[in-house]
Amino acid sequence: MKIVITGGAGYLGSVLTPELLRLGHEVTVVDTFIFRQTSLTDCCGFENFRVVNGDCRQETLLRKVTADADLIIPLAALVGAPLCSRDEPGAISTNQGAIELLCKILRPEQKIIYPTTNSGYGIGEKGKFCTEETPLKPISLYGVTKVRAEEAVLRRGNCITFRLATVFGMAPRMRIDLLVNDFVYRAVYDRALLVFQGHFQRNFIHIRDVARAFIHGIGHFDKMQNRAYNVGLEDANLTKLELCAKIKEHVPSFVYVEAPIGEDPDKRDYVVSNQRILSTGFKPEWNLDRGIRELIKGYTILRNSVYANV
């Protein structure tokens, strides 16, 4: 297939792009490289790889690069509540506006596989799993823009959307600020962590399994199209304290304490069912233990705040 990936040099794109190239797809990446990342340098050896330094919000550029594409994977986004709060106009124009523009200019036969976030569930009902039918109630600008973008993609059709759990794991364009990645980093280097509202629950998924979900979606597009799918680990709906206990199994010297006062600015709290995508034959390969071991090895190499969005 001829595939266009916007934001393809980012955390997910840096893992997904080389996998698609190895499978023989023709891949064009559009990215502004604002983080000065060199995450796609290894891809330059592929004859079926093309890279464009540009902004996915520019209609003329977007029309040009998608003109003969079979599939568009829009990854370009300001990811996470802190970054979106810092640049609200950028968040709205990139996370939502660029997707609405894409839906307007693409031909009906061109496919979209779009990643949103399960943070759109906001604060779930206690003890009740969030499914794809659960009403979306995002509590951050990031969540709002991603939910609105997903709505536009589903209205347009000929698409699949993935509601990603909190992603973890090593990638060529690394992000240490994600929850599991951050907690493991603190365990390795600080040996201690003060946890705010440790009872808040999240679902988790490894970055390589996210890439595998996209490849699965490409291979099963006709069966899966025009629906949203939660993508996470069924056995990893964990509280922050449970996550800390899991990390301590791998870093015994790690000490963590729940703060008696104070609040986490991120109020998300929910448990998620991933049965819909599992019913299509998709099966994650990376559990939390394997991912934590990988991160510990990775942090032997990395120790720099540049590997974050903010």
C-alpha cells in the first residue's frame, strides 16, 4: 500500500514507520521535526521511504502528499494535557483542525486509521469497565480535541479508530514523561517516588503492541472498519500504587509513598475493556513485566530531559 503518516517521527511513528517499510509498504512521513528528533534516520535506507519536512495543517501540502495514498495514518498531535495547556491554539488546530481538514480533502476510497486516546472516558464509574459504547467525557483539552477528531473520522467513514491506553516502552523517539516510563525512570535514578492520588486507575499498552494493532487493522480493515477499538492490556487496569508495586519487583530498592495531601492535576480514573479488538484476533505480545525490564535497560543508555514533550 501507499501510506502517508503525519507525525511519523514521533513516539509511535518512530516504531510504526520502520515496521511498515519492512512489510513492503511505500511510506511517506510528514513531520515538522520540532523536537529535533533523529528517530527515522535508519529508515532512509529503504527505497520505499519518503520524508517531507512540513506541517499537516497546511492544506496545499496535505493535498499534495495524500493525492495517491491508499491509507493515511494521522499521528501528528500535541500529545498530553500539559503540552496542550501550554499551547491551546496549537492543540486545537493540530489535534482537531488538521484531522477535520484531512476528512474534507480525502477521496471516499482512501482509508484512515486514526489513533485517539482512552482518556476520553475521563472519570469512569467505579467498578464498571469502559467499553466503546461508554459515553465519552474528556476532562482535558487534549481529550476534547482528540474526541472531536475521532467523531469527524467516524462520520467520514472508511476508517478505523484506536482508543489507546496509556502507552509505555522504549522507542527511537523516546518519551520519558508517560506514566509507566516516568515511574520506572524515577525508580532507576531517584529510587523514590511521591504518589498523588494513588488509587486512580489506568489501562496500559506497550508501544510495539500499538504498532502491531495498526498492522492488524491494515490486514483486517474490511472486517474492522467504521468502528472504534480500545487498545490496551486486559490484565493491566492498575492503580498508580499497583503499578509502583509491580516496578518494585524489578527494582527492589525503589521506595514509594502516597501523599496524604495534594492532588494530581490529571484526574483520569477508569478501567477499560479491550474485548472488541481481541475478538478480531489481535493479541498483545508485551506485558508490563517485559516492558519494565526493557525500560530499565533503556535507562542505562538514556538520562536526559530532552526525551519528553514538556
